[in-house]
Amino acid sequence: MQNEAMRLMAVGFIPLVAACYLQSPLMSPTPAPDMRIVAQVTDTGVLEMGQAIGPGATEVEGVVANADATAWDLRMLRVDYRGGSSVLWKGELVHFPRSALSQATERRFSRGRSWVLAGVITSTALLAARFLGFLGGGDSTDKPPPPPN
């Protein structure tokens, strides 16, 4: 029962965190160092990179350490696999032949989206607290003091 509650919280939390980021196509064929990217793993890449990132990888996310026309070195943050599982990494450096990755996009933190999301969460929490009676509306059941004589 506790595992189900944790899963539901995680599933609800992931879209909230994702809302704080923007993804856009790369402006050049080779990403710049320190750029955070998300890329699809090609069929060739699944075969070539199985030993390094695991079998059945579909998508990788990482920070570019070095990149040229033939290969990209990424400090890995996440790998998604067939079947829906995802594994978080801690910045380990992985060398990818260029043919192993496709459809790369830059992933950037968006302050504007984050502020909007914070506003939505705060207003939802306040409305829920008001609706559930945690925030009072000034109703008092105390008797007023008697008038002076």
C-alpha cells in the first residue's frame, strides 16, 4: 500500500518538474560544451551502446563534455528504456559515436515556467486548505462580551 502511494506521488511529481524546462532543437549539428541535451538512441546505438548504458535504451539525457562531427561525450543524467523504465545517472562520462544518437534537443531551465508552476501549486494548496476548513473565514462561535452597565 505504501509503495502505491509513493508511485502515485512520483507520477504526479514528474510532470511538475518537467514543466520547469523547455526543450528546443539544436541550432547547430554539434552541441556546445556544458549544454544539456536529450537525444533518441538509434537502433545502431542500442546495439553499440548496450554495454555502456544498458540494453534497450530509447532516450538519453546528459550534459555535453565534448562534441565533434564523429562523437559526443556526455555526462549522463538519465537513460529511458523500452517498457517505460528510467534510470538516473550521476554525471558519469559516456562516449557516444555520432551514429548512436538522433533528434537531439537542448533542455533549458525556464524561470518563467517555474514561477507559473509555483503560483499554480500555491493557489491550489490555498484553495484546498480553505475548502477543507484549514483556513477559517472569520466565523466565530464565541459569545460576544456583555454590554457595559
